[in-house]
Amino acid sequence: MNEKKEKQANAWFGDALKLFARLNIWAVFPVLLAVLAGKYLDNYFGTKPWIMVALIVLAFNITVYKFWKEANKVL
């Protein structure tokens, strides 16, 4: 009986870690990509810092959208 409860607890914990990993990926990578691409494009076009700012805003919106979708899957 205890083994069954332990497996259920571990299954819940595993699902929580998977969700945590997915959300962290969506929090870090779009913004990191926006910063790197924005810096490169700003140096190329000489528009410091406007392209990077615009890309960071876009990345933030993408991150919020993906968080919303992941939350709706869970709830």
C-alpha cells in the first residue's frame, strides 16, 4: 500500500518538474534570443537599442502567451 502512495507522489512530482522545465525554457530562451538578435541587428543597422527593445517586448509577449497555454493545459 505504501509503495502505491509513493509512486503516486513521485508521479505528481515528476509532472510538476516537467511543467517547471517547460515554463523555464519559455521564460529564458525567447528573451535570450531577442537580446542576442537585437544586439546584432542594432549593430548592423546602427539603431541602438531600438530593435533589441522591440524584440524583447515581442519575446515577453510570446512568453506570456505560452505560459497562458501551459496553464490552461494544467488547469
